[in-house]
Amino acid sequence: MTARTVVADILLGLAVALVLGSSVGVLVMRDVYQKIHFVTPAALVAPLAVGLAVLVQSGATIVTAQTWLTLLFVVIAGPVLAHATIRAARIREKGDWRSGRGGASSQPSSRRGGSGASGGSQS
Amino acid sequence: MNGFVIAAIAMLLGVIPCGIVVCRGTVMEALVAYELISAIVVMVLILLPEGFRRSGEFELPLLLAVLLFGSGLVFVRFLERWL
């Protein structure tokens, strides 16, 4: 077992731990506003660990370039989709994503004891 | 079986909690779980060719990553207003 393999395995272990932790977080959190926080580690940090593991294992090859290009799309898509999802959840809940417009209160229903963006109210 | 294959199998276990959320949660919670599943599957499809030394199969995760980005935005847009 070479040093490269050891480093790659450590990075892969980190990525796996992040993914499993994020999955459990998405399962146990109460509503969409809390669940969305657990997508970011798996969509942002874990791909970086996987890309570094491939880089360490394979070196600077075309495979590594393809891997980093793929993970670049994942890393870009994660925050954009998270923002769009929260915006959509708020619009479904209140009619407008901005505070104080389209609803009686600017507080999300989850903080008022409701079920969050359950998809029930739609403008 | 090397570390990449083991990591891919371990990551696939993370799909199970997300699948439970997709089946039992609300539609917006299912969308969040879908986004997490997309990221996991792309990483698994990177780890498996690296683990089995099949460099020709790296196009699949690249294509999937591009398509999942677009499809995620389309899902969000439709759920925002019309569904």
C-alpha cells in the first residue's frame, strides 16, 4: 500500500462520511428549510474530496480532467439548486419569496409550528 | 476490490434515507432528497470507473451532471408555480 493509496483512501473516507451524514440529516430534519442545509456538504465538499482522491491516485491525466469537469458541474449546481429550492418552497408557502409580501406574516410556517413547505398552499 | 469501489458502495447506502424521504415526505422535501441523490449518483459513477480502471466510462457521469443540473432547475421552476 503506497502513500498515494493511503491519502486517496482517507479522502474517500471523508467523502463517504459526508455523504452518509448528509443523508441521515435529510432524513431526520423536520422540514424543507432544515433539510436543504444537509445537501450542501454532499454537493460541495464531498465532490472536492472525490476529485482530490482521483487526482492523488491517477495523477494529472485525462481521467482526472474529466472527473474535475464533472465535479465542477456538481459543485456549481448544488448552491444554485439549493437557492432555487428554498425560493420555490417560500413561493409555494407565501406566494412571494420576499419578506412581507404575499402573506400575512413573514415568518415561515415551520417556525410557527406548522409543517413547513408541505405543498398544501399554492397561489 | 479497491478503495474506490468500496467508497462507491458505501455512498450508495446514502441513497436509502433519501429514498425514504422521497417516498414519505412532502413534494418539496422529496425535491431536496432528489438533489442529494443526484449528487451521490454522479460521485458513484465517477468512483466506479476509477475503481475498475475503465477510463472510457467517465463520459456518463459528465453527461449526467449536466442533465441533472438542468432537470433540477426545471423541477424547481414547475414546483414553484404550477404543480
